Amino acid sequence: MPASKTTLSADYKPAQFNIPLMHVTNPYITENESKQEFDAVRSTKYQLAEQVRLQHHDFTLYGRIVNGLTNLRGEDATIATEAFGELHQYMLIFLQKNSLSSECIEKSKYFKLDIIK
């Protein structure tokens, strides 16, 4: 979870979060995240860690358009485009099943799955 001012809200109660959580992370920037807030969530957490040093905007439509139309990033644009599509497939599976399985992710070049109960 990002380090933010969320905890200042009187309504913020992560321990009451009781539905499965899909958390997409970049292990190269997790030092800015609050492990305490993440651990406070008591539901099953499906943590997808990307493995190829993508940038935050690579997971947005803006990044997809820039990578697809300008091709300024060369091979990085191809990797980002493939990872974008793969992540969205995982999101659809998660939304349909309220879970992800290791079998679903095991062949991925871009993501690693940790299931935290």
C-alpha cells in the first residue's frame, strides 16, 4: 500500500477490509509502501509483483498509447505492451473468480504471484 495520508481519515480501517485484494507492486519501489498498512488488511491478498522494471504509467492507457504509437522506447515498449495485456487478463480473472491461482501466473515472464492469507 502506498505511504499516504490515508491513515489520517477516521473512516480508514484496513482491518475491516474483508474481501480479496489484488495488489500489483513493483519490487523496486516498495520501500515507499507501508507494510504495516498492508498487513492490517485481514482478507486474502493476491500480490502480483512485476519483474521487469516497468514504470507506473506502463499500466495506464496513457502509457499504452505512448508505447504503441510513438515507439520511442524500442524493446521496452514491446515488453510494456505485453505486460499491460497480461496484467489486464489477470485482472479479469480476479474479478470473475475473486482469486488468482499460481497455475494462472506460473508461465508469466512479467509477474510473480504471492498469495498471503
